Amino acid sequence: MALDEKREKSASFTPMMIEEDAALRNGSRGLSGQWADAVGVRPRTTERHITVHKRLVLGFAISILALLVVTMIAVLLSVRFEECSTAAAADSPARASGNGSLPGAARLNHDAGEPPGRQEEAPGEEEEWQRRRQPPPWTQLRLPRHLRPLHYNLMLSAFMENFTFCGEVNVQIECLNASRYIVLHAHRVHIEAVQVAEDKLSGAVRVSSFFLYPQNQVFVVVLNRSLEAQRSYNLKIIYSALIENELLGFFRSSYVLHGERRFLGVTQFSPTHARKAFPCFDEPIYKATFKISIKHQATYLSLSNMPVETSVFEEDGWVTDHFSQTPLMSTYYLAWAVCNFTYRETTTKNGVVVRLYARPDAIRRGAGDYALNITRRLIEFYEDYFKVPYSLPKLDLLAVPKHPYAAMENWGLSVFVEQRILLDPSISSISYLLDVTMVIVHELCHQEKQRFLTDVLHEVMLLDGLASSHPVSQEVQRATDIDRVFDWIAYKKGAALIRMLANFMGHSVFQMGLQDYLTIHKYGNAARNDLWNTLSEALKKVGKFVNIQEVMDQWTLQMGYPVITIMRNETADNIIVISQEHFIYDIDAKTTDPDLGNNSYLWQIPLTIAVGNTSHISSEAIIWVSNKSEHHRIAALDETSWLLGNINQTGYFRVNYDVRNWRLLIDQLMRNHEVISVSNRAGLIDDAFNLARAGYLPQNIPLEIIRYLSEEKDFLPWHAASRALYPLDKLLDRTENYNIFNEYILKQVATMYLKLGWPTNNLNRSLVQAAYQHEELRREVIMLACSFGNKHCHQQAATLISDWISSNRNRIPLNVRDVVYCTGVSLMDEDVWEFIWMKFHSTTAVSEKKILLEALTCSDDRNLLNRLLNLSLNSEVVLDQDAIDVIIHVARNPHGRDLAWKFFREKWKILNARYGEALFMNSKLISGVTEFLNTEEELNELKNFIKSYKEGSASSFSRAVETVEANVRWQMLYKEELFQWLRKSLTH
């Protein structure tokens, strides 16, 4: 999902996020987030690549869920076609010459040293403002407020032969305050002509001059006289631009069909890239309606947010599609595409037409059927949940080969990268996928989804525990600020806070409050406090009085989160001491950074708490903790009882205990772990590992906790353990005594590995929830066993790979293919690598293609890893968004970590030019390459590199330095303590 909440967007209840699977997740390792993407297997230790089909199912289910939520919320919130090469020639004040040879070809004037469409500033304009001692309006960080758009009539001609387009945009604007300047956004477009006229046939307003101001990505029209307040005008701009070979604005992508490369054009406007496709008021506060017309060759089709009203066919093989007018909306939700795709469709029970467009061969194979059917069910669910009908007549899902995000929720035209939406029935049973997904969707929709803990909550708390974190809500003044603040904290922390809010309000009251909020702010702008106030009113209706704004401001306006420490009062019965402090991985930062060390961080914390013993746990009680330290009386607390805080981890905070209580909890897990809920078992594991990593707990406590896993039959605690072990594994995988850690983990995994065995390759099983959980558990255990070097696991993987090579029939069970591929590449010779490389090129199934590519990064052969790194920058071989994953996965392989780090530094200018403007991609790359560097030498290399390349990505590099410093600090302070305990444990 691209930018929603960081801009003044339409009313919505949360910065909803697209749950990414392995490919688009910071530091994630497919199935287990951190382990997720890279599940390799090597004799010593390996990365593990975890993007398999059920993982893909989950990723897509969450993605389409979030897309529809945000789309539905946005829905609630918020001319005559002339050839653009010839229109308005007579009455335009200025035009640029063009050289297009196609009919109406886009005119591009690229003079040496001059950006396309750049006009000189009008003489005397700067001097006039200097005399006024005021900055010119075009130098301000935000657009001046004297104008607002009411309606856009946008007419485009797309020339796919030379990747150019031309356009005419007519904007109906209302003048709020008199001014002789029109300032709107435009970037990397060539302006050919400008005309301004009064709306009521009163004649033209003469244009004195116009110019681009690239520093702020704005276009300025200077008029001979001022526009009058409270009057409407029409602004007409003729322009042209390139259909860029990049990832933002109106860009091109391609695919190969029957040996022929075919091209398509698609848009990505969020957060600030509509200005690259047409001059516009590109801030979300400026909502307007849009009427789009697209002219293209008849061999293509065009799509936009609304359905096609009419299509006009011309004798020269061109067609113009005129789309219905949109509802009121912001520019970044506008979208269009020009492609030669085909589609399949379905209809909801309320008559909404849902279509999935994709390359013809994928549609023919039924690769989009899964997504199409699940989308229909999700629309129907959300109409019922919000009590609001889906407001558009259609929803198109567009699967494209190249896109900067997993998906983008453009209103009526949601765009997905292919790997997140297309599933080939030849390797993924559709009935199997639908059965699994309906289980997942049921859990998602009813807030019962336990995977939220590991895939959202645990993951974002890793980021938010850094001193370089930031609040969810921040002021944004310029486009570059969005890049700085917009990351997973904005989405995933926002989702976690909403989950906490819904739990302490009660889900039915929360739902009622949301319905009221959406009704009140329908088609309008809404601020954060509007939501809090509406939810407070919903609580009043049921007799509860909580100031939601007061509570939530502490969570959204402060960075980070607290750690609650619960201690028994040894001098008084039934009394506990509850304290809170800002959790941070680098505790030393509190002494070096005054802002972190001033003890001003306080939260109002809804702490749920329960008391348990060997056979029973009490019902939970809620304690509102608002001070640094508080005393509370807890009934039925005796010497043998243990305390458990943050029941089911509904709160966005960690919980620590005195060592005695930790010992009681560990003993309970070993004796009868089922007394403690599945979610809390997962939460205890995650909290313990992270508290130890930050120095709040002895290093042995988390390792003692996971000893009970030999009896754990639920997937979630295993998943939490796998994710928590991942960063510890990376801290140790290049150390001399790594084999001690490796041996301990294998010992914990061995029992369950033998119990579960390997899956069979039965594609058409119909699964119920229990079977789904069982298969996910088996996959997690096999992944851990192979990754840490279980001999039987290695032999099984090698046998399956050898059978595939010798028979040319892939009989590897679907759910463990990525693990087997990676293990085979790691253990076997170069011929296996070449075989996987060949299969990567020959397969047309996008999900299979991805895991084959990631498996290639598991090799122990440094020459092959270097070869793959260099090939990754060839867009004809590796898609742009996949190149990042290749580099990151090589960095996670201990045999390739230094190679990827060296490659990153040497190719930084190329990488930054390619991904620098894509919000998540650059930060993901920087984090993925640096997060497991852990020596003083590597830390110094990172700092020196940053000094050499100061431009761009400052916040990502700051976070990288902090992470590596914390890694070095952990090695110095805690590594030997850990190894001493492991040696002692293994000898008993």
C-alpha cells in the first residue's frame, strides 16, 4: 500500500497496511518475518527462503483485505476531446516545437542542459517579491491556499511505440483569495501551452508567462491581472512527457509472451507522483472530481478508476476511451493503465463487478481465479461490517510485472505486483488455496487472526524499539518529508494501536464508532482527533467515559513504546509494583541522547493481567497504568502463583517480570503449557528474546523458554520462536563458537521434527483449519531443521532435488519447495545451481519464479553469489523489485554478507537512482544489506560510506548505523555470557 495516513487524507480509522510477504518486508524472512525471505540451509548455518504458496495465500489475503478497507474508507471520505498536439494552437500564449512522427505524437523538447518543458522565469517576478520582503508563493513548501480545484477534465494520448504521451488537462478552479499567480504541481513534464478563462464565458485571462520551479516540483502561471475571489476559472494546459522506465508516475513495464516482448503503461501516484503524469494540485487536501479520456492504439485497452462510458474507434487504428466521472477524491488515488491484458470477472451479491486483468497466458491458466473469488467475498464482508455499500460500480484488480509496492489501493483500480496475486493452478490447487484462505479471511475479518502477532506486532516492535524511530503522526511539509517518515511504523504500528484500541473499547462498540465516523465524514477531510472524538462518543453511549484522544495521543505523538515491569512487593502480601519505561534496544542511547534520557516518556497503558498456577489461570483484569511506578493489589497471589501481563498481546508494549516470576512461567510451560493461551506463549517467547537482546533480561531466559517447544503442537509459538531466533542466529553465524548455538537449537527442534515428518505431494486435499495449522507447523519445523543442519532434513532435501533433476518431474511438496530448493543449492554442487537457474528462466508461474530466484542466493559458492549479484541489475533478467531481494538474501547468507555489502557500496549510485524515490524500496535495501553487519570494521565502513554519499536516505542510514552499533555492542557485552550458558546446558 502506498501513502495514505502521512498525508492529510480522507477520513479513515487506521493507517492500514498491506501485509507483505517475504518480498516486501523490511528484514523479513518469509514465513517467519525475520526468517521469512531467506530460508537457506548450509552445513554451518544458512538463510532460509520462505515465500511458498500458502505464505503467498496469506500475504495476498492480507493485502487485498487492507486494500479493500482503505478503498472503502476512501470511498466514504472522499469535455470535449481534442488532439493534444493541435488543440488551442491559436489562442495559447506560448508553445514548444515538437518532432513526433506518430499521429498526434507527444512533443518533447529536450534542449541541451534544460529539463523538459522548462521555461524561464518572468523578468522581474523575483525582484517584485524581494521588494515586498516576502517569499514568492512558488518557493513555499506547500501550495498556496488561494485556489482550489473543483474538477479535472484530463485527455491523454499514449504512444507505446516510443513511450511518450501527451495530454490536455482542463482544471476548473475556484479562487478563494485574489491573486495573479496560479501555482500547482508539475514534475518532469514539458508544458506546451497554457490558457486561463473565466468560467462563465467572460473571455480569457491573459497569461503573462509561465515557468517550472523544479526545487518544489511546481508550475507557475503568471497572469496579467488578478483572479477575483469567489469566482471560478478554467485552467487549460497542453503538455507532454515520457512513459518512464522506472517505478513511479506513469511508467512502463513489460513481459514476454510467445517469445515476443510486450509493453504496458501503468500509474503509481501515491504519495506525490501524480504531478509526473499531469499538472495538478497534488496534495490530498485538494479533492476534486476527474473525467478521464485515453486515446491508444486499438491493440491495447485502457483502464481507469471508473468504467468506460463510450469508446470512439477511428479509421487509423486508434481508439479513445471516455471514462465516467469519479467521485470527489485526491490526486494520489487516480489511476490508469494502457495494456493488452485479458480478464476474468465476477459479481458481488450487491452487483459490484470485480475483474482481474493480467497477461493473457496467466488468465488462460486461471492464475487469477483465486484472487478474484476471494476479493468478491471480502467486499461483501466489509459492506456488512461497515454498514456502507461499496460506492463504485466496479473494482478492477490489475496484475503487473513491475511495481514499487506489493499493491496500491487506487479507488476502483487496485494494482498488484504479479507475485502477490497470481497463483498458477499447475503448482497450487485452487480449491486448496481457497479453503486455506477462507480460514485466514475469517480470522482476519473477525479480529481473531493470531498471525497478526508475529507478522505485524512483533515485526514493527523491532523497528519501533530503535532510538531512530519516529511517531506515527508527524507534520509533513514537503515531498521528501514523506520519504523520511513513511515506513512500516506508519502502517504496522498504526494497525497494532487500532487493535489495542478495539480491544479495550470492546469490538462491538469500536465497530459502532467506526460506522458513525464514516457516516459523519463521508466524502470529506478528517483529522486524527475527529476519529478519537467519535470513538469517545461511542463509549459514552454504553456508559463508559474514556477520553480516547488523551489516551491515543500518547501512543501516536510519541515514538516507541513502553516496557512494563511487574515485580512482587516482598514486604506486603498481594501487592505488586508496576513500572513503565521507554523500551529501547540500545540502552546506552538514553545516556547519550538527552531527549531519550529525560524520563519524559509516559503512556496511559491498558494493562490486562491474570494470575495462574499449575492447572488454572484466572480471568483477566484491566489496570490503567499512567505513572512511572504504581502499587496495585492482586487477589489470590501466593508463593506458587505466577503473573501474566498483556493477555493475548493485545497491547502495544512489552512485559518484563522479576526473575522468580520468569522461572515460574518457564516451569509452567514445561509442565503444562496449555494453561497459558497460544497467543501468550508466542508473546512470552518474543518478549523474552527481545528483552534479553536489549539487556533487560539475562541471555539464558529466552533459551530456557523454548525448551518446552518439543511438546508444542501449535504453529504460532513455533513461528514466534523462529522469528526471534533469526536475528540471534545472524549475530552468531560468523563466530568461532557458532556450532554450540547450532547444536542447542537442533536439540530443541529434533523431537517435533521426528513427530511431524515430511508432507506428501497431494495437490487436491481439502483442508480445514486444523489441517492448515498442522501443515504450517510442519513447514516451520522442517525449515528450522534444515536451516540448522539436521542431517535427515538435508538428506531428504537432496533426494527430492536429485529426483527432480533426473526425472524432470517436480514431485517436491508445494509447501516446502522453497526450503528444499534453498537446501539443495546450499549443499549440492554447481550443477544444481545451474539447474535452478535454468528453471527460473523457463517457468512462467510468477510465484514459482520468485522462490527459484531466492534459492539461488543460498549457495556457499562465492563466485556464484557474485555472478548473481551482477546479474540482478539486468532488468531483462531480474525484475527491478526482485533485484532488491536478491541483494538482501545474499547479505543474509554468511558466505555472501561481505559480498553484498561490497556490491551495495560499489553500485550505490545505480541503486539509488533506480529506487531512491520509491518509498519502501530504498529503506528496505539499506536495512536488508546492513542489519546483520556486526563487527567494528563493518561499522566503520558503514560510517565512512555515509560520509561519502550524504545525499538522500538519511533516516534509513541513521537507522542502519544504530542497528550495527547495537549489534557490535551486543557482541561485546553478551556474546560470551550466552556461549557460557550454552556450554553448561549442553553438558548436562
